[in-house]
Amino acid sequence: MSTRSYRYTFSGAATLTAPGGRFFFVKSATAPISISARGSTTAPIDFVDVGAGLKFGPVPFELRWIYLDITSAVAQIVDVIISDDAEVDVASTVNVAGSVAIMETPSTAIATPVRVALNTATDTLIAAANASRRRITIQNPPGNIDSANIGPSGSLSTTRGLEVEPGSAVEIVTTAAIYGRAVTNAPALQVLEET
């Protein structure tokens, strides 16, 4: 009984043969591969266009395969773990290709401009587009008696938009411009912009 790790280098489209076993795990592959477990008492078991992370088995001893054909259509290196043991635990593997951007960083500045008075006839700019903005909080202060609708320009009316009632606030993660329109009268909204 043994567990072995194999590395196969494909220089282009090819099929390489690995030894038999009862369990296999594709540890790494940068492109899809196909695998055929053959030579057992059952018909070959085929895995088509699979990738890193595929685990198969363990199968009962009498169903173990004799050969494992690994086919790749492109040049790549494939790492496979093969075992004839009944149970094998393999640590999770994560492969990341390309670039990763994470934007969940705290703001470094907070702006609280003067309150913006709205009207019922036109969309009023509450906050201009800002590529540096992390988050914006828009409050309809509790002293107001009228609701306000907020959203993008051209989509608002006294009955359309995200309604912000007096005494409530809404937090939005966007860099786009935000407009408002009064439902009735002329409430003034407070803005807290984080950049």
C-alpha cells in the first residue's frame, strides 16, 4: 500500500500513462485535462475536461484500475496524487492565476458637505461621481417631515427611486453620481462621503 505524487509535463497535445490505484487527486493543472481509469474489471471510467481539485475514489480493492491515462490538449504541467490505500486525506490546494484586486480597505477621509435641498420638479445632484469614493451615507434628518427619493439622474420622480424617509439613512457603495427628488415639499438631505 502506498500513496505517490506524480508530475507530468505535457509539451503539447498528448496522452501520458500513470500507474494504477484506488484513489487519485489532481493537485494542479493549468488547463482542462481528460482522465481515463482503465484496466479494472469494469469498463473504463472517463473524466472529460476536468481540472485541479478533482478527487476520485477510493474504489473497492477489486475495482482498482491498472492504468490512468491523462490527456492534455495544451502544454502544461499536471501534478497527480495516486494511492492504492483505502483512505487518503489531501490538503486543499488553491491556485490563482492572473491578478487579484481587493478593495475592502477603510476610508482615509470623510467629507460632510452642506445639506442638499431637493424639490419635486427636477432631479437634484446630491453627490457627484467620485472614483475615490468607498461609500456614501445619505440621511434624511429626523427634523424633516417629507420623504426623498434617490437614484441615478433621469430615473426619479415623486413616486420613483429609493425612498428615504425622515429619520432614516441609506448606505451605498458606489462611485457613480447620486441624485434626489422630493416626494413632497423640499427636504434637505445630509451626506457623509468616505474616500
